[in-house]
Amino acid sequence: MADLIRKGVAEFRRSLGTLLKGAGLEGERVVVTNHGKDIAALISIEELERFNQLETWFAQQEADGAPSPEGDDVGGDHNAMFAEEAPRDNTRGFDDLTTYDETAELQQVAWQIKQTRMQINEDITEMEAQLAAVIANKINTQEM
């Protein structure tokens, strides 16, 4: 996994072209911060498409009634994390970047993205382990 690059809003604006190239061509991940808080992320389109594919896959698994993998603390309702109320700190805005209402919405979205990314990383690790077990089982079965 690529290291995260953290940039404040002002630095992000100044270096947007370079950051876009890094994300698009090299897979760099950029976290935009404001007053030390993460507010947004810049990722490659491939990574976004991968996220969307995983989201679709999980929705299909849920629709098919597939049981969750062992150790999955989200259970069958992986969308539950989106229903949770994100912690908010609406005491300061983003200067000329957004209005007060948009600030709260951006904080909510940033929190959801962070929670989703953590869950996706856990799910990918679990799926890789399951796939390795299935492959090992197939190999063992064929050798007998």
C-alpha cells in the first residue's frame, strides 16, 4: 500500500497539478488536512474503481444472503458503518473554501471515507486469506 501524503488546504491548492499527476500516474494517496484534521482524500481512478467494485461485490453478497466471513465484525450489514453519526467539530470553517454547512458535510464524508477505507483494507486481507486457503485445498485435493 502506498504511503499517505498529507497536505494542508493551502499547500494542496498550490501543488494540485503535481498531486493529481502523482495520484493518477503513480498511485499516490493524498490526504488534505485543515487545522490538522483530515478532510478529504485524492486517489487514482483505478483505486476508486476498485473501491466501487468491492462495494458492488459486497452488496451482491448481501443480496444473495451469503454469510459473512469468520471474524468479520460488521456481519451481514456492512453498510451499518454509514448509518453511524460521524463525530463533528463545526467550530471553524474552511475560510473561503466552503460555507459552514458544507464544512459539516465535508467532515461527515471524510469520516465515512476513512471508515470505509479501513474496512476495505480489512476485507481485502480476509479475502486474500480465504483465496489462499481455497487454492491450497485444491492443490492438496489434486495431489491425493
